[in-house]
Amino acid sequence: LLTLTALIPDPNSDTTPTFSGTASDLYSTVAGVSYQVDGTSGDWSNCTPNDSSFGSSVEQYNCTTSPLSYGTHTIYVRGVDNLGNVKIGRAS
């Protein structure tokens, strides 16, 4: 399960927003969470676990984007467990 908390207020004028969420896995542990802006091809940027390291079955995380142009963007997050299973979620 992968959640992403919507930015408040939405929309806003922050060009380097920090967003947060929760990644969880019923049968394994969360190995990492990463994000992309406006698409899912190319390189993903790493998010930071709140407890300093991924490896639990439930992880809170934060991600801060690189500077964004003004306008509407979609943030995609990808969670990976220690078995290599991948889940992708998004927020606009």
C-alpha cells in the first residue's frame, strides 16, 4: 500500500514542495520510496524515510522536488519492497 498526502493548500505557489506519505507491505518490508514529476519514464529521485532508514513493514516518508515551473504538476511515487515488488501511486 502506498499513500501520498495532498499538498495544502492546493494549488499553491511553492516551486520546491515537500510532500509526505506512507508506504506499507503486509508480507515484507519497504525497501525504498522514490518519486517523479509529470511522468514515470526516466530516473526516479529518492524520498527520505522519517526514521532515517527503510526496512520496516510500515514507513513514513518525505520527498522534496527539484525546482518546478509554475503550473499544474502530477507527482508519482514508487514504493519497492525487499522482494522487488513495485507499487506506483500519484497525486495531482
